Amino acid sequence: MFCRIVAHEAPATIRYEDADVIAFDAEPAATPLHVLVVPRNHIRSVAELADTELAGRLVLVSSRIAADAGAKSFRVATNSGAPLQDVFHLHWHVMAGDAMGHPAGIAFSRRTQKL
């Protein structure tokens, strides 16, 4: 599906695009700001990402998306492999919104507790 969006063959609300990267609204959105940032070239997952320049561009575009949306704090996340990854085209989730919890769960709890 993402390859079709990259090729402008499937509908999407595009937030950013250049020669290497495209960013579009996630449907359905999990948070008030939920944008997917993907490379134009098909790469299955972050585990297969070997281009450090492209990796940096994906992160910088993610940060720009959040800044353009006025997000004071935001999350950038990616998943690699099943069952965490549903769409096997590398993508970063840029998410922000007041209702977001801390993603680290137990690790965060341990850090805040005296061990």
C-alpha cells in the first residue's frame, strides 16, 4: 500500500515529500498527530536500512513534521518484523497529543523507582 501512496496511485494526505522521502497522515490515526514518514524506495524494515544518509533524512523529516504541526513533544517510532510490523515498507510513526502515555512502560517505571 505504501508503494502505491509513494507513486500517487492511492489517496493520502501528503504532509511532505522530496526526492527520497514522503510523509502522509496515518489512517486511522492513533493520536491527534499521527504521520507516517517513508522512504520512496522500498525497504522492508529498519533492519534492512543500510543507508545512513537516508536514515538521517527520515529522522530529520520526522522532526520537521512535528515542528510544522506545532508539537512541543512528540514520539518517533518504527517497528521491525512481525508481529510488531504490519506493513512491510519501512516507516516512521510521528505521533503527538496530550493523551499519549510514556512508551517505555515497565522500563520507565523501573527508572523512577528506587531499586
